[in-house]
Amino acid sequence: MPKLEPYSKKLSYSYALGVFPSLMLLEAHPEKVQRLLLHPDSDKNEGVAKLRDKCRTLGIREEIADRVLRRESKKDNCFAGVVFDKFESDLHPDTCHAVLCQISDSGNVGTALRSLLGFGIHDVALIRPCVDVFDPHVLRASMGAFYKMRVHTYDSFDEYRADHPTRPLYPFMLDGAKTLDEVAAAAKPPFSLVFGNEAAGLPPVFATLGQSVFIPQSNEIDSLNLAVAVSIGSYTFMNRGNHHE
């Protein structure tokens, strides 16, 4: 087997780190998994036996690779992981979407994906420039949620809009025209919730593309963390109108 390289965007593969995320990937996309990586002390973790059994059933090779696990996780207690072929999914045309525009923080994207899946949104568009969604740190922050979602990266918002031209857009903006509660209660799916860059937010033009929304907050902070805003926004939209998919 070829030597496993440190993760980079140019590689055709990535690493799912941790027992639970690895199991989620095996359940969702077993055909993408190449190798099972184990720590020498992996038998101390109860979930590893289940992971090994599943890989044996699927004919996936296992190997001791503590150096690779330590290098990719930056931790000494990562007991297992899998190597998998990168893949991209087309977004479903009839479900609600989240659009994350030019997000630069890996942890924010991973945490946002986890919240979106938890609140019933399975389809996510990433707009470049943005983080590499296959970076192991993004995947780890999602706690395996990515593997159960359809995520597609677009070169521009216009490219996303061309694929999905008719759906209502709800851009989240600090100077949005209406509050989250009043908009969410009346929203009719399928719709798209649009969030902007951590520092700059969405450009003013987005207010002309859909119904702009703001999350009421005290004047003691300037804004919410992106992942927090995504969590609050997706929970409210998907529950106020009972839009769970």
C-alpha cells in the first residue's frame, strides 16, 4: 500500500478520525473507505472492536498507524480512523438548504454542519473562497455529521443560484429587515438559509436577493459566532414551521 501523506487539499483522499465518525462514514459510504488505521492501544476503546468487525465484513484492510493518527489528529489518544476517497454530492432540489458563504474557520464549518444535521437540514452549499470541507479538522468538528449530509462546494453564489433558481432565500444579516421569529413562522419549504463570512458577513446586495433576517441580540456584543448563528437560525426555521425532513 502507498505511504499515507500528511493531509492536503490536493490529495484524493482524507482521514476520518475517531471511532464514532469512522463508524458513521462506514454506515453512510462504505464504498469510499480504503483503510482502517489503529493505535497500538486501540483495544482499550470499546468501540474499536465494532469498527474492526465492520471493516472485516467489508474487506477493508486494517493496519497499526499510530504515527499517522497522531500526525493528523494532533492528539495522542486518537485510537482509530479510516482513510477514505473524497466525494461530493449534488444537493437535493426539494429539501431545505443552508448556504455558507466564504467561511474561513474549520471549526465553525464543522460545528455548523453538526447543528444543521441535528435540526433537520441535510443539504449544504459552501461558497468559495472557503475552508476545505475534507480537512480532517472540519470533519472532526462535525463529529461525523458530514458523512450523512449532501455537501457541495461552489465557486460563487451565482453558481449555486443557477442550480437552484426559484427557491426562497433567507440571508442572515445584522441589518436584516425582519426578525428571525416573524420570518421563520411564515417560511414555506423548500428554502435556503444563507450565512456569511465570520468577519464581514454577507454583502449588502444579499438584502435584494431574498427576505433578510436578523437574530435579535443585546447591544453588548457586535455579533454572534457563525456556528451559533447557524444553530439558532436552523433550529428556529425548522421547528417554528415544523419543516423537519
